[in-house]
Amino acid sequence: MEDAFARSVTEVLDFFGVEPTKGLNDAQVSQNARLYGKNVLPEERRAPFWKLVLKQFDDLLVKILIAAALISFILALVNGETGLTAFLEPSVILLILAANAAVGVITETNAEKALEELRAYQADVATVLRNGCFSILPATELVPGDIVEVAVGCKVPADMRMIEMLSNELRVDQAILTGESWSVEKELESTIATNAVYQDKTNILFSGTIVVAGRARAVVVGVGAHTAMGSIRDSMLQTEDEATPLKKKLDEFGTFLAKVIAGICVLVWIVNIGHFRDPSHGGFMRGAIHYFKIAVALAVAAIPEGLPAVVTTCLALGTKRMARLNAIVRSLPSVETLGCTTVICSDKTGTLTTNMMSVSKVCVVHSVQRGPLIAEYNVSGTTYAPEGIIFDSTGTQLDFPAQLPCLIHISMCSALCNESILQYNPDKGNYEKIGESTEVALRVLAEKVGLPGFDSMPSSLNMLSKHERASYCNHYWEDQFRKVSIADFTRDRKMMSVLCSRNHLQIMFSKGAPESIISRCTNVLCNDNGSTVPLTASTRAELELRLQSFAGKETLRCLALALKQMPVGQQTISYDDERDLTFIGLVGMLDPPREEVRSAMLSCMTAGIRVIVVTGDNKSTAESLCRKIGAFDDLVDLAGRSYTASEFEELPALQQTLALQRMVLFTRVEPSHKKMLVEALQHQNEVVAMTGDGVNDAPALKKADIGIAMGSGTAVAKSASDMVLADDNFATIVAAVAEGRAIYNNTKQFIRYMISSNIGEVVCIFVAAVLGIPDTLAPVQLLWVNLVTDGLPATAIGFNKLDSDVMKAKPRKVHEAVVTGWLFFRYLVIGAYVGLATIAGFIWWFVYADSGPRLPYSELMNFDSCSIRETTYPCSIFDDRHPSTVSMTVLVVVEMFNALNNLSENQSLLVVRPWSNMWLLASIILTMLLHILILYVHPLSVLFSVTPLSLSEWAVVLYLSFPVIIIDEVLKFFSRNSSGVRFNFRFRRPDLLPKKDLHDK
């Protein structure tokens, strides 16, 4: 029943044909079970494991690599190769791809846990009226029309419409669903609000919420998927995971690279058609296959096989650093997403605030005869911990608050007129509440006031264990006074009272809504001397003004406290006794902002990140909080900055678009609104981070580019998120954003490093094919260079230090390519030099080396006709392993120097010294040791077709390799100066890589 909240009790009962005194009969239960289904969240069919595995290979570069591996294997078999040489290259490629696929499958499997953990919020049992009798049944057996009784501590088993109140009031904590700071009072009357949200449906008990006060009966109107929890599940199922900005850029780059590779491979094959018939190949077809193998080798050289593994490793290193900042990363790619976040949609309750009601202000009557009439006190502390200081209106700390008459009586009333429990949880290391948040706040206030009569108070309380300290002062007053009778809170009185006895003295303490208490007061307790004097009209007016200030301007939740001396021996109290009270004081409480939030908000503004506060609370409360944390940036007029969900929905589409660009606060929202906000911002090309802790936040957390859950939040929120803040601190997000930006910068550096290296390999193979000289590098040698020599330094680049101004820059554009036009030109130059240096080493050995044959260059170009003409040298010289070893070593060493170039994008090595990243130096040393190992250890040298080099050959390797540093220093100089920028405009396209909208569907 969709509109039960708008129907009367009678209409709802008639709809289901149920009598409130008898409940459903067995026939009705069976019929409704068939009609509406079971009260469980149905399990969603998961994708088969094999589909998840295949999905990981749905990438163009991966497909090209698989094709290259298969072709390489087939060609090896065609040529009659067997053993290790035939299987090595394809096997290594397939192993790398399998490892990456495993990581992807694990990530996707973890994402499904959010839906499973949503079921934990369903109640286990319910007290149900059927066939005229109450019985306790499994909650899964409930059907619409069932009459259910709920009481304090019950978890609501289904969506239910209130039909009967069995106590003075019923209050429900529905923060996990709506994010409201305090419990909600439920009522029987129908709701007349148009476009009603969950907060407006005050006659509906929502599945999974907790009853914190009272007892009532309700009729089930929604079960399973047709509950509020069910709608959250549906919303999560409809949410498709978006690719991260880096993943999109890598995919775009992969597509671009694949086209370039395909073009070059075809070009190399076509250019060499004239050589297909060379006698050395033994026929046209064999020649075609030979050059086809060269084209395949070119594809292997051009594709950075180690790129996925290195990206994963770098992100994993980043997660370790972020864990030290209390940011636990659940999804590796989300680390990088933080770096380009432009908007943070932050849940208010529990994220910007502590979600722990605290008394922040106390107002008492100081004296009616002299000095100021009213005295105000500020109370520090933002959690349930009994730690805080009380200050007077001048900011002076009160050393002994319990010596002041009004404060000590406020402490007594707070401890005695109270049904809540405050306790310390040693497992979690924090203080927890049982009962109403407002009552717990009063208990904490009593602890902060301390006890009278001890000079060492309140410092001596700190010597107690945390378990004893939790309610030490409260227990003291409960021991001093014996509770005789209680008059519970009712909606018409808006107050509660408790009659207490102590040493033949009977006192009634009362607390409640200020307007109710003050109107019943005839006297007032003075704080200067403890005297009781009549409450005059002027004093009453002054208290009313302070109340308006507390409740209006400061949006505090206010309670007034009072007492009355009763006749000795009285054992009960009635509502008639609640008059002629003596006013003690007024307390103002709030869900306080976290202390670090204001500076974190300022950091976000400096970094160009907009924060939108999203909450289910009312507008005025949220606006007050936003002013305190600096979200409004000292704005006086909030027009266009603050909207309720209904106000926003009523705007025309164009105005909604404009509102999103200026919005700072979004109030009275329910889960669908949060998800809608994220989607709308994403359509404006914003990169959205969403924070939250409740079940209500899960769909938006999953939809956001990066979902950030609180460590103390629900399991559903954590499972739907990409990152969890262990300390629940909004300020941790700012530190995580800085780390995310640094990780992206380092990721960008090693991607560029690998690209320039692979360009060098492509140039080497392409130029060798065009010149018609023998193959400079074997495919297995190329694979060695790509995996080992590229992989280690590239990973170590991930340890480059954080730039000092990383949080002063605006977020990078989502369109920004990993490699822009000028940088692509830079790395083309570097890559061209790497390739030409490798070719030069090969030619040098044949033409100039003392240990070589010293052939004329023309002989080298005509090597393929050696067998059919007379020569002064044996044709076997072209099978010598020295030239390819020199080429391979030049390629390795030049790439080590190039790794040093990538310590910084534009800073010289004279500024950013090599030892600023010791990991990079260590990786270069390790790589060179591995390379020397394959040169000088016999079985390995045979496997990689290499041979040991002499000192003179090593000297030439260094001469050919070192200039890469000089070339890049010159290019960096141009980048740092305007000439480099002007050069960028000479390109027809400023970005050589393709761009797409980040949120293309």
C-alpha cells in the first residue's frame, strides 16, 4: 500500500480487511502471502564466475596482446621451433594477463557484499496478532495486514502504519534511513504533505529502524522489496559502477595506441614486401612469415605489458600511505579518483558532526537584585565522553562548577529526571548511549559539572577508570536520592517529572519544553546565593528572549529544568503537581560539528573543491551548522545556496542546473535525492565524492565516483563505498585528496616513462626494418626489457615525494589526457633517441668495433644476399649474439637514465636530485644487476640470446645512453618557459590523445 501515510487508520484497516482486535486469520495470511510475497529482501542473481573472468579480458590492448601471443606461438610451431623458446613469450604474456584478471574478479566480488549486508537490518522476530492471539513469529513470515506490537528496543520488522498508541508517546531512531540527528516522534494522524518524504511520514514505522521510547501497535503495509529498505536495495542494483578517470584515460590511450600499433605493423610489413623473395628466407611465403613475425614483435614492443601491473602496484603503495592517514581504501582505482575530485557531497550527521548530542550552552538567572539578571555558560566537548570544561560569558573557565547553586541543581535534575544510560565500551574505546540522545547529553553535562564539597573536583574524577568515570556523578546523585514516582512525558504536557526522596526531603524534578516548564514556574533559583525568589514578568521576558536566541539564531535544541519541594511522605505525583515550580535553568544542545571540520573546509576551498552538505535534517539546523564550519564562506544571503529536496524538485530544469553550480546545502533529503544529486552533478562533468555512514547513504555511495564511508558507519555503507575513514574524520578526506593527487602525478610520470621507452623500442624495430639491416632485438629480449627493466623503475617512480603545493592547485580537468600534446612531442623525441641509440649500438659493433667484423655499411644492408654472393667474411657473422647484446644493453641503460628524468615532470635533476627517491636508485641498481646476470650466467645468456660484453663495449653503451638526460633537460627547460607553451599551440590539436566526456553512458 503506497499511500498508507495519507490514509486514516480506518481506511488502512479496511483496505486489508483486518480487525484491530483480532488480526488476520489463517486464510487471509495465506492469501496475502501469495499476493505480496515473503518479508525478505530477495537475492539478486549474480553473474557466473566465467563471465566475470571473461569481462576482465574485454580490453583492446589485452586482446592485441592475446592475439600477439597466439600468433607468436603458431609461427614458432610453423617454423618447427619446440621447447622453451616456442612457449616462453606467449606464456609470460598470458601469465601477466591472468594475474590482472584475478585482481579484477576479486574487486567485483567484493562489491556484491553490500547487498548481502543490507539484510542484517531486517528484524529477526515480531510480536504479531493473529486469530485474536498475540504470538512471537519470525519476521520473515509477516504479510501486509498483520497487526504488530512494538516497544522500546524493538527493531521494526516491516514498513507499518501506526494504528494505536499504547503509551504516552512513541519515538523511533531512523537515522540509518534518513540521517536525522535525533529520534522522531510518531503519531496516528494521516499526513497531508504533498510530495511527502520519509521525514514527513510521521505515522509510518520503517523497516530496520529502532524504537527508543514508548509502545504502540501498527499494521504492516509493506514487506520485503516493497519497504524503505527494499527501495534502497533496488536503487543499489540499478547503480552501475562508473570507470575512474584514470581508467578511462588509460582505455582511451589504449584505443589510440592500438590504432597506431596496427598502422605501424601493417606499414612495416608492406615496406618489406620487396624483401619477401630474398634467398635467406627460402621462399616468398617464408619471407612473408618472417616479416610478419617482425610486425608481431613490433606489437609486443609497442604495448606496455607491465602497465596494468605497475598501475596496480603504484595504487597499492598509495593505499598503504593512506591507511596511515586513517583512510582505508577498498577499491584501488578510487585512490587516483580522489586526485581529480571537484565536489564532495558530505552527509551532515556523523560526518561533519559527531552524531552525539551535547549540551553547549546553559542559561540561569544570576540575580534579580544586583549585577546581570541572566548568566550564560558555554560547555566544551563534542562527544559522549564525560570530558569538557564550563566557561562563563567572558570565556573564563569555572574551576569548581558544582559550587554554583543553579549548576549543581541542573546536574541533579539531569541525573535524576533521566531514563538513559551512558557507558564505556572497552572494545570500541568510546562512550556509548542507550536511550534518547537528549537525555544522554544531560547525563554528560552532569559529569562535566562534577560534585560539590571536594576541593579536588573535578580533576580527581580523571583518576577513575573510564568504565567508572562514565556515570560516576550520575550514580552519586542516584545514590543520594531515591526515586519514588515518575510522571512520563506526554505530548500535551511536553514534560516529564520524577519525585525523589532524600533524608525526609521530598523534591520533584521536572524537565521539558521551555515554553511548558517556564509557564508552570512561579519562582526562580538565583545563582549568586542560592536563594529562591518570585519569577517576575521582566525576568520571564528576559528568559523568553534567551530562549529565542538559543532556539532561533543558534538553532539549539532547548530544554528547561525545574524543581518543587513536595510534602514529606508523598508517594505519587500527578499532573496537577506540576505547577508553582521553581525555575533552575535552560540548556541548549546540538549535534556538534567536529573540531577539525572548519580547517578541512578551508583546505577544500583552497584546493578548488566544492563541498555540498547533504542531510535529512531541517533547513535551519543545517544552515546553522554550515555557518559554524565555514561552508557558507561568511555569506549573509543564502538565496541560491540552500535548498530543501522539495524546493529543488519544484525548480524548472534550467534553474536546477544553475542551482547545482551554486548549491552548498541540500536538506530534508531521502536516499533517492542523494543519488539524484550525485547523478546531476556527474552530468555537469563534476567528479563527485560522497560521504556517509547510514544505510540511507548506500545507493549514493555506490553511484558516486568515489564513495567514502565512516568507520563507525553501517556495514552496508562500508560495502557500497570505495574508501572507509577509520577515524570518521572529515578532515581525513582532505589528507586523502592530497595523497590521491600525489599518486596521480606519480602514476602519470611512470606511464609517460613506459610510453617513451616503448616508443624507443618501436623506433628501433621500425628503423631496422626500413634500413634493411638484421633484426636488432629478438622478441624474448623485448619482453625482458618491457617486464623487468621497465617494471622496476616505473614502480619506484610511484615513491616520488609529494609536491609541497599539491593542495594549492585546482582539481585537474576530467578531460585532461595522461599525455598532452607538448608532452607527447617530448616523449616522441626521447623515444626516437632511445630507438636510434639502440640501432646505433647494433651498427657500431658491425662497422666500428675492434671485436667486430668491421664491415662496410653497405654490406650490412645487404646481409640477406650474403649466401648467394662471394664475401670476404663468413655469413655466420650475422648470427653473432654480440650486436643484439650491445643493442639490448644500450636499450636497458638508456631507459635507466630516462627513469631519472621522470623524478619530476618539469624540474631539472639539479633541483630534484636523484637521491630524493632512494627507491628509484635501488630499482635501477637491481635492474642493472639482473641484466648483468643474464649476460654473464650461461643458461640465462642462451635463453635470452645474449653474450658477455667487454669493457670497451660497455664504454660505448654509456656514451650512447647518457645523452638522453641532456636532451630531456633541454626539453624541460622549454617546458618551464613560455617557449614550450607557445610550441604547444603549433599542434593542430592541443591533445594528441582522444577525449571523451567522463560520464558518457
